[in-house]
Amino acid sequence: MSYKQLSLTLALTTLLLLMASCSHTTQPMHIQHTSDTTALVQIHTPQRYLLLPIQESQPEVLVRLIGNRPEDTELDIRLAVDSIDYFVPLALPMDRESEVEIIGLGAKAIAWDSIRLSDTFTPAPADYYRPALHHAPPYGWMNDPNGLVYLDGRYHLYYQYNPYGAKWGNMYWGHASSEDLLHWQTHEPALARDTLGHIFSGSTIIDREGQAGFGKGALLAFYTAHKMRQGKQWQAQCLAYSTDQGMSFTKYTGNPILSPHDGISDFRDPKVFWYAPNKSWYMIVSADREMRFYRSTDLRQWDYVSAFGDGYGARPCQFECPDFFELPMEGTGVHKWVMLVNINPGGAFGGSATEYFVGNFDGKTFTPDTAPEVARWLDFGKDHYAFVTFHGTPGRVLGIPWASNWQYANVTPYKQSRGVNGLPRELFLFEAGGRSYVGARPATEVTKLRKDSITLPETRLSERVRHEDLLAPYSDSFELELELNPEAGVTQAGIILTNKQGDRLPIFLDLSKGRVVMDRTQSGLIAFGEQATPHERESADWRKGDGLNYQNDFALSTWAPLGLCARKTYRLRLFVDRSLAELFVEGGRIAMSNLIFPRTPYTSLEFFSEGGSTQIRGLHLYRLGL
């Protein structure tokens, strides 16, 4: 080879190397398929997010951010195969190149052409069914509220959250806060899935004396770590602490702090409370079909005290999401202890629900006032679950429920954001027929949602009266107040919300059976469960509950006994916010929460009375808004 040829060869080699180098630096991302179902996404130019396309009907695949935080080592994500429902962001390290491994997605999936990098993420506009006034995440899945705490004028709402899809999975603690329980600001997730597994439900307290050793005033989050080990479910209680008013948490290096002494697999949802007579902290934990009490003086070491629940309440059922607190009896001020037990399945109308027990607690044993076979419901709707209360709200017991049911929660017709919380509620204790009951009324702050209003005159009704388009200016979100006074002989009396598509939501007194009823059998979409795929039908989540026919599980009437009111005049307060209807009777002696999916907003209001006349008084219609 001549010198000239050698020089030309060296020049060409240098040029090719330079071009390769430039190609590497100008391509921000490269996807390398190492097999038919495994690929490596190499990110050369750091950006804040990797945007992942989601197709909800597909099975989960494994997504792993290599060499980053331990909590991101394993994520289960439904990546798009042949169509895209929406995108979710996967946070990336900004200080270096990174790699994301994806296992289980075929090489021909549409996701490979759609994955992209971005420094911003804006969720798609919310669909109509996402409530306008109730708390819901901007994207992703939400179920149980947990860790509720009030600190320095701000309510902190943590919740079970999947930031990588609008179905259950990848449990984190999402985080939102509010000064008024109405306007919620979304924050970064507070606790992320880690090497111990999913972050399940729990509670948060203010450690004002610094008993746990993390400083006075630290927030302590108690939560359940959940993981499958050798094909068996493993659950244990863990601790994290915050010194920045709940905006971020550090997980305790000694986790887990409490494991079941008998090795049961269902052991979760710790609720921590202070018991003044013993000057001790107590933790109540759901343990299969009972609740267990533990005691501690340093909030890290916990000793077993006792158990409650064997043979009590609705049976059989899985106990979940406990709460335990004192309430004064209306009229007498005598305090009693209340245990909330969220069960699944076993609810009054199928699937999940919240029951409660009223009784006495002596620091060791809880003794209920009721016989074992008695079941009492905090809410008589189909969609009220995981109700838990705030820590740090002296003078009132205040809580929030998740408004859904495990029978169909994963297939409700929401897009991109699935899961909503009910209105904040204040609990109270009252007597009816010589027995103790727990009521739930909207928090006083809820009245601040009222905007425009109209008042209808008092009416003596003996037939059907229809107000066409009365609700039209209020139809997205409204509150309706009225008082029904049925005369002798009346069998049914109430209201019906309707739209021009023929959807109907009757809410009425059935005096022949002594009930108040909400009937959603013709309320709009009622068969959305049929959209589930064969893969979902065979999954454990689909089988969860006590029925598989989702159309029949959703399309039903819920009812509550009017004997809880013990009067002839009934005051009703109804909130409708797009896809959620919440009814409160007699100031919360009866509460009833149901999801609804009308094809268009309800626009007309019909009154009816059968078998005689009913007087309607105090009828106010409010437009609600933030």
C-alpha cells in the first residue's frame, strides 16, 4: 500500500469514527432488542421523563430502570401493543446516561415507535366522568386513602397510587394537600415501591415529643410492605419519617418493624393511635379476618396485646383498613370507642364496604355493644370503601372514603385517571331505638362549594310533577336539598333525575318497606365490565369479590333502613358530581354513595308521590364549583 493510499485509508477511518461518534451524541435514545421479548432502551441525552404508551387491555410487562434507585428496580406496566390509550412518565436521572430494560413486550409492539423522551409531562384533558369537585389524581390509578394527617393548617392526603397506569399495580403513596379540604394540590409521591415490595395502606402521626428518635414534631408514616416470596404473599409493617412537614419521607433502616407472630399472609394496613390512660401508642392491624392490637412506647418496638373480630359482623370477609377512635354520644356526651372495619367481600350489596363496631376499650380488650351476628354499615351505597380518619383534628373526627367497589374498580369507564375520593365527612355517634350508631355528614367546609342557587316553593304533591331542564345549568355538579313529609297512606315518594337519553336515577322513600332507596339500574352506563379482556377475567383481581357478572353487580338499587331516622319528615341532601352521587339523610344518620355514569348530564328533575300526598319543603338547588 502506498503512502497516499495509507493516508486516504486513515482519513476515511477517522471520518467514520467521527460520524459514529456524532451519531451517538445526536441520538438521544437507542432501542436494542436483545430477544423477541426483551429490549434495552439506552438513553444518551438525559431528559426528565421517558414517556411510556399504555394500553389498558394488555397484560403487564416488566420495566426496570437499571442502576438507579432501588424502588424503581421492578415496575409492572401495561405497554401498548396495537393501540395507545394514554402516556405515563417514567422519571429518569438527570445527571447521567441511563438504561431501561423492558421484558415481556414483543418486538412488533406499537410501543417501540411511540416511546419518547421529554422534559415535561402534561396529562391529557380529563374526560367527562372524572369528577370536578372531588379529589382524584391527575393521572394513574388511586384506591385507599391512607396516612391522613392535619399539620400546621394543612390537610395531607396520602393514597394508594399507581403512577404507571389507571389500573391497580405498582403501589406507591400518592400525595395531595389542602388548606380547606376542597382545593387539593398534587405533590410528588411520598413513598415509592422498593425492594421490600409494594407500599400498601397505613397511617401517619405527629411525633410531637420525638419518641421514635427522629426529632420532635417529625411525621411518622406506618405502612405495609407487600411482596410475593416463592409464590406466597408476604406482608409486614414498616416505618418512614418526615422532617419537612410530610413532603418527603425517609424509610427506617430497621424495617420491617412488625411481622405476624403466626406467619399469616394477610397482615396489613396499620393504624396508629394514642391511648392516654396507658400513656402509650397503639397500632391496630388487619390480620386476615380479625383485627390485632399492638402497643409501643417508642413507636419502633411493638408488643402484641389482643385481637378482635372472630365471628363478628358480616362473614366471611377479609378485614382491611382499620380505624379506631372515640366519639361522644350526641345529647349525652358519653364517649364510646368505634372500630371501623373495611371488608372485602361481604358488603351489604356485594363486594367491598365499610362496617363498624361501637363498644368499650380498656387498653387491652375491645368489647362491642352488639351481638356477633350484627353488621352495621357506615355507608349504605355500593361505592364507599377504605374510609379512614385524619390524625391531628381535635374536636372532630374527620375522614375520607374511596368511592369505588373492588368488584368493578379496575374497569370503570374513566380514562387515564381512575379512582376518586368521596366528600370529606365528619363522624358522630347517635342513638336510635336504644342502640348506638355512627353517622357521617359532609364536613362543614363543603358548603363553601355552593355558588348560584334557586329555591322552589313549598309543594303538596299527589302526582308526578316534572321540571324540564331545571338541572341544565347545574347538571355537571350540584347539590339538592329538600324535606319530604309523606302523609298517611303514601307508599313511595321522592325524586328522579333524568336526561334526554332516557337515563334515570330515582332516589325515594319506600315507606311500604321502611327504606330510602337509590336505584341506578337505568342510571346510564351499567355494563362497562364487559370490556374486560380474557386475560383480566382469568386474573386474581377479576375474581376478587363475590360475583363475576359485573353488569348485575353494578346495575342495582341500594337502600338503608328509615328506622335510623325515627321521624315522619325526612331531610335529604344530595350531591352529584358527574360520576358520583352522595346522599345524606337526616344530617348524616344515613349516608349512601354510588358511582353513576349517565351518558349525558342529568337535566330534568321529577317529583312523585304514590298512595297519597307528600309535602315538599325547603327545596334548594345549588350549583357547585371550586
